Amino acid sequence: MALAFGTLTAGGSVVTAPYFRTPRLDIRPFTSFDVAPFTAYRSDPQVARYQSWSNFDLEQGLELVDQMRDLELGSPGSWYQLALEDRARRLLVGDLACKVDACEHREMEIGFTIAPDEQRRGYAREAVEGLLHHAFTAMGMHRVTAVTDERNTASAGLLTRVGMRREGHLIENVFFKGAWGSEFLFAKLAREHDSRPAHPYPRRHTAPTQADES
């Protein structure tokens, strides 16, 4: 089962307990120490281009992290943000987002964002593969989905590489930042998941990897 939001004391310092780990990353709850770097990359126009937010500021960052304190991974009907921390550098490199369906608790939607300076290092693939493995083996999910803007070829390519199937092309289904937009729907079932550990890391990619979170 997943660890609830909390901290552990190790060697006199406060360490946030991760929900799960990958070869390079601790995937853990957000803390107040993450607000500044989280806000910094979310406020970047290129990061926000295909995302649900615009003009993300420090107040919004504080509010989001504070909201996460009342939730935990797997809370039905609410988006939950997971911090991606490079374990060797103790550095926030991005985040995952997931929402368990409010009615069907074995279905979950996911999203991901990587800080601009940390893109093209394979973090997105490593994190998404780790989340899929955790969702199917520890959380008992039957189906995991992801939605991405049809123009976001980097995200669509990554979702394909992690074994998610493109199930739909939704034409002008969302009014997004002043215009009608189209989206791709990806999905994977538990029976399609290989329970063995993912391939060794790191892997380098030549394109930024970001996906919509809502």
C-alpha cells in the first residue's frame, strides 16, 4: 500500500517518505520546500503551453501544495501531484499528476511535467513507467489513461513508448486558452502491464516530454 503524506527523521534531518522509487527518482509528496522550484518551472511559458494553467505564480504554488496535505495518492475524484526528486542531487526535476475516477476506483488518469533544465534526460519516461508499475501492482488499478494535446508530439511519443495504446482522437473537444483544441486519449490495462522492473536508466531523449494534467 502507498505511504500516507508524512515525514521521517533520518540523521537529524527531515525527509519526506516516498510513495515509490525508480532507479534515479524518489516519487514523493510535495513539501513547502518544493514551492519555489515548482513555481519556477510551472511559470515557464513553454512548460505551460499544453497544460491547463497560465501565469502560474507563487501564491498558486503555495495553495496547490497546501491542498495536497489533505489528500494522498489514490484519493478518488481529486488530482494529486507527486514530486519527482533526483535522489543523488536532492533536486526537484518535475512532477506527476494522477486522479482516480470518482465512481470507478480502479481507473486512473495520469499526467507529467518536467522542468525545462531537466528535460531530455529520460526523467519523464522513468517516472511514468514507475507510476504505471505502482498503479497496477500496488494500487490495484485496472486501467490507466492519459490525455494530451494533439500538437504535443513529444508527450504522445512518450506515452506510446511506455506501452500505452492510443484509443481515441478527440476533435475540437475542449475550449483551451482561447481556441478549440483536439486531444489524443491513451490507455493501458493491468493485464497488458509487464510486472518485471523496467529497463535500466538513464536513457536520453531528443525531445522535451510534457503532458496535460487535466
